[in-house]
Amino acid sequence: MRLFNSRKLVLALGLAAIGVPAYGHHSFAMFDQTKEVTLKALIVTRFEWTNPHVFVIGKKGSAAYTLECSSPNLMVHQGWKHNTITAGTKIDIVFYPLRNGKPGGMLKTVVLPNGKKISAW
Amino acid sequence: MSWSFHRRFRACCAMTLAACALSAPSFAEVPNISGVWNRFPPMPPTFSGLPDPPEWIVPDPPLKEPYKTQWHQLQERRAAAEAAGNPLPDNSALCKPDGTPMIMWAHYALQILQNPDLKQITVLSEFMAETRRIYLDEELPPIDSIDPGYFGYSVARWNGNILEVTTAGIREDVRFMDTPHSSEMIIKERLFLDNDNYLVNEIEIEDPQYLTETYKLKFMYKKEPLSYKIAEFVCDNQRSIVLPDGSLGMKVEAQ
């Protein structure tokens, strides 16, 4: 589904109570935005600086997490670069989990090794 | 110089001026709309919880029956799917171009290039790296001679300070906000700078086969500084997938 536009926002008023993303390539309804999951010391295995979305792939224990971010064009304006994180970088993250229970979700914030907190949207 | 020379010279100047007045204005005489433009007012930050600005609200299309009922049913299905966490896909979620007029909705920035040598205005969309070419001072060809496409065929002329654009030849499966249309659809746009130098686009969609009246939209854009760079947008890492139930999901990494 496309971006969140007003019509869909009006039609999906039930979702509006919880931070509905205003920008995005598609609907974010597959993510449970009523829950925020915090993971400490996620080890990045891949940082995909790609369109339509950037993805962080990381490992915590035996689980591989797939975390969707915004698009490069918008993340640049948040201060991101293609090499802000790389394989091996250890980060603390907050994300909205997938509703289907699979390990992943929509990445909200990242705390970099230097302590800087940066939004993924 | 003789008196007759002066008379001939003045007559020649008058004829030249008259010819200029009858011809299309040159690029030097028309407003400069070249540049990078973003929708104004902007959307609130993601996750801010703030509603979209009223300027982004799109009126329901004035569809005839049974299209009107079908359109509302689809919106209800979309809303229910959203609420259930199983959103329905659409073209852009599948990395397909927006097409016209959705490109002008400007999900991300638009770069407009006025090309005097080409007699063309080019619209480059950051989202999906879409390209729309608008040919100046041409007549719109017969619709059935236009090969249908995402962007159709656009012609334009300057009427004073207003760029009047006419487009036809949009593929019938390229839909603005789920709005069905016929191959006869005509899109008319009036682009102009307002008193505060915002670019205004008044859009009128005509399609007697599907619409009870003209479908009117209005978008406004703010010019970005020269330092604003359009990013590459090749849609090649598609992790949005259509699941067996028809809803949109995300492909996760193998465990």
C-alpha cells in the first residue's frame, strides 16, 4: 500500500491514536506501533543503503533481525550516511515489531557506539 | 537618412512587434519555475502522531455509479486491512511509478527543468526517479494516436504567467488514489507562482465516461535552495512482498 495519505488516515482512524507515520513508501500497518522493543548490543551484519527503504540486518544471540528504516533521501536529512554503521557495529535500538512475530520490524532509533542517538525516520 | 527610410523602418518595427505579440512568449518572458520543489506545507515528522495538513487532503473522486460504490468498497477494504495489520498493496508499494497526476502529488521532491532549446519542461521526481516531459507550444495529438503510458503525453503553453498543461494517454491501470478512468481521460493543469513565490498546481481531471463532474485537485510547492540535492532512487531492494492472502508483508532475513 502506498504512503499514508489523509484519506487513508481518515479511514483508519483506529490507527491514528498511535504515531501513524506521515511519510513512507507503503503502509506500516504490518508493524505493531503500540509496542516498542528495545535491543541492546545488536551486532550489525549488513547495512543496506538502498531504495525504497534502508535496512539494518543484525544479530542478537541466535536471532537475525530485519529492520526497516526510511529512504536514503530522507535519512540524509537526519544526518545518516551510507557508512554511519557497518558490519560489526554494535548498536542499541528501539523498534516497532512485526505483528506476525517474525524477528524484525520498523527501526525507530539507534544509539551509535559514540553514544549519539539518531532517528531511522 | 531620408524621411521614407524612417517610415519604412518604423513600419518594419511595428510589424516585428506585432509578430512577437502573436507568437508564444519566449522563456525570458515567462516565470522561472526551474528548481527543486517540495510540497507545502510539509508533512509532519514520521511518528509525530500529527495528522496530515489539510492541504494534503484529497477530495473523493466524483465517480459515476457503479464506479463510485466500487471505489468506496475498496477504501473500506483498505481501511479494514490496515486496522487488522494486513495492508493491501498498491502500485508504488510494488516499486511501480506513480504516473500522472500522482507524480505531482510529490511524495518526495520534484525537480523542474525549463529547457528553452528543447521547447520542453521536464519534471523529475525524486520518488522512483520518475521523468515527465511536457512539450511546449504543441497541439495535443488525437488520443488514440498516443501510446498509453504512466505519464501520458503532455503539451503546454504559457498563458501570461500561467503554464497551462494538457495531458492524455494515461494507461487505464495507472490510477490516482485508486480512481478508475477511461482511455479518454484528459488532465489539465495550471501552474503558476503565487504572490509569495510558492508554485501552485491546479489540476482538473475530465473523464465523462467515469466522472459526474470535473475532479479538481490543488497542490502547492515551496522552492528549495540550490544546495538541496535530489537523491538517487532506484527501487531495487524490495522487501515488501505480497503474501498469499493478498496483503503486504515484509521479507525477513533467514534465521
